[in-house]
Amino acid sequence: MRISNKHLLSVFIVITLISAIYYNSAFGNPELKDNNLKVELLVKGLSSPTSMSFIDSNNILVLEKNNREVRLIYNNQLQEKPVLKLNVDNTTLTCCRGLLGIATKIQENSIGVFLYLSEISKDNNQPEVRNKVYKFNWDGENLVNPKVLLDLPAEPGPNHPSGKIVIGKDGYLYTAIGDLNNEGQLQNIKDGPQPSDSSVFLRINTIDGSAASNNPFVKLAKSYPDSQMAKYYGYGLRNSFGLAIDPVTGFLWDTENGDTDYDEINIVQPGFNSGWKKIMGPISESDLELPDLVTFPGSHYMDPAFSWNPSLGVTDIEFLGSSKLGINYENNVFIGDITKGNLYYFKLNHTRTGILFDDPNIQDDLIANDKELNDIILGTGFEGITDIVTGPEGYLYILTFDQEQDGDEKIYRVLPITRSI
């Protein structure tokens, strides 16, 4: 039987339509399991966005990693002109350096804007990349008065720079840098090189970048003059795309990405050792014991509050500091991922040291199959999620990243079917 060109064209169109329908149902058409909530498309047209932060109720700043630009959204409209363009390394376009983290803080009658970026030095014949945290002031239209608060390595890299920033209830700036493919004492390799500012959580003053006076390793730092150990808050981190502050306890929480076997949610208390490169997931799932880890005076290991196995690319974490979505969601945890486009929801226990589950099979705080995974999913179809933020009015904002359709990425808003006024 001879197949006509017209028939082939029809088949091609049908296949294309089916592919488009499948893509739209999987990504870009978010749905929520809670029938009392809805998803609203707020902004589109972003390119490789990684992080966002509200300046006030009308203005959002968004980082575009590959474009090296800070973009302004005013009254839910993406402004054409970038607020700022930076000398950032984006040669690894899909991963991992670039414009990575942003946070804002009102201080001394001004708005401070803090950026984590992979900066290319202009001073050397051979360009050098450093991961830096800058402080800017927002003057109503521009980011001005740049000041370096943190200067961290980027080599060997380019993987695992982490880069999220949060401001704690204590007023300090918290951030994290991943292992950068190092294998030293900060990665729990006992005979490895001494601390060199990778695989660490850091806590610093927002004015001058100095170490918080009660950081856990301030006294020990004198023994390691080639590091910034006084600024360390914890160590043993592989890589993180999510930091958040518990609005009730003030504790730092993070998400941590495993290689293939585990992703984690951790409570990062002072001196926390996350276990990498010896342990991912619960220590009971390994053949190791605590003495196998590198221990600094004042440090401690603690199992994850929750783990996924296998790894699925967990990204940001957010405590919803509002009852606007319902009292059950207030001060509880939302998390996104980059591979499945899922939005996960977790309710904390009464001591806020762990997670409650309806399914008794998840009481080991470990997800290991699709049934258990489905039980913690609140939403689907968000492309890859890179940031989750509580808005000034108390709704949930979700920033998406789509490597297949770069240039048309979006911000969604989750709100009740019936809004409160």
C-alpha cells in the first residue's frame, strides 16, 4: 500500500498534537489536589530564573541565571529593562554557576538586597571565578552601592555552588556553598585537606559580612587561618537549592541533593554535620557509624528530617508564614523539585523537629516508592520549580525553570478559590 504525502502530513500533525498535549499535561498546566486552592499564572516570559524576592507588595526582583540579569516585576508585569546586569560566569548554561540567590531586608530606613553570584574577576589575565555574596541598596528604581559580604571559592567546580540566601529571625544572613567537587575534611574525608570554605552553611552580619559572634566555630577558627571558619554554621553539605527559616523556632532548614540515591530535608542547627561525602539519607541505611565522620569541636551529626530515595532533584523549601491558604498550611513546609514539576507539602510535628504523615508506611521518614511519593504531593505540572516564596499578602508564589522552553518561564500564585479581602 502506498502512503500519500497528505497521509504522512496528517500522521505528523496528530503525533505533534499528542506530544503537545502530553507536554502541557505534564508541565505548564499546574494542578492541585486541594480543591479549596487554585493556581494562577502571574507572570511569563522569564529566562532561566533561579530566585526571586519581594521588595514590597508591588515589586518583585527575579534573577535570570543565564542572562546575568536582575529583572523587575512591577504590579505583576515583567519590565522590559533589566534592573542590573552583572559580570557572572554562565559558561555552564544548564548547570550550575550564575546568578543563584537573592534576599531582601529592611534596615536603617533602606532596603538591602543581597545577591549570591558566580563572579568573573576583571583583574587577572586569566579570568578567575569566585562565588560571592553582594549587598546592594534599592533606591526605588535601581540596585546601588554594591558591597561584597562574602568571597568564596568556585573551584574546582563548576558543580555544586548552592547559592540560596535567607535572612534569619535573628537578623543574620544565612547561605550555603556546596562541595564544588572537593574531597576534604569538610566533606568528612579524615585524611583530606583542611577546611577551605566548601560544603558549608554560613551565617554573617548583613552590614559588613563579619561572622555572627555566637557561630559554633568562632573559637576554633584561629586554628584554620586559611579558611573563613568563624563564619561557618554547619558543614558536610553536598549541594543545596533550598534554605528556609522556621518562623516559629527560628531554625534553619535546608534541602540537600544526593547523587543518585537520596535527597534530604535537614534541620540545620549550630554545628550541624550533614554527613556528606560519607552519608546521604539516614545513617541507618549505610554501613557507617558516627566515628567514621570528621568531627570538629562543637559539631554534631543528625539524620535528615526526611529523605527521598532515589534522588529526584529537590529544590527550594518554604515555610508558609500565613493562614491565607487555610490554617492547616500555616507555618508548614512546601518543597519543589526540578525533574518532575511537583509541589510537596509537609506538616511538622508539635515540637517542630520532624514531619507528620498520614501513611504509617512513611513513619521511617523515608520515601522509597511511588505510592509513598504520591502521598506528599500537593501539586503537579509546574515544570521545574526553582523558588517558592510567601508573598506580602500571604499567598504562595512559585518560580519555574524549563530547560526545554527557556525564555518563557513563569511565576505562579497559589491562592484560595474564594479570596479573603
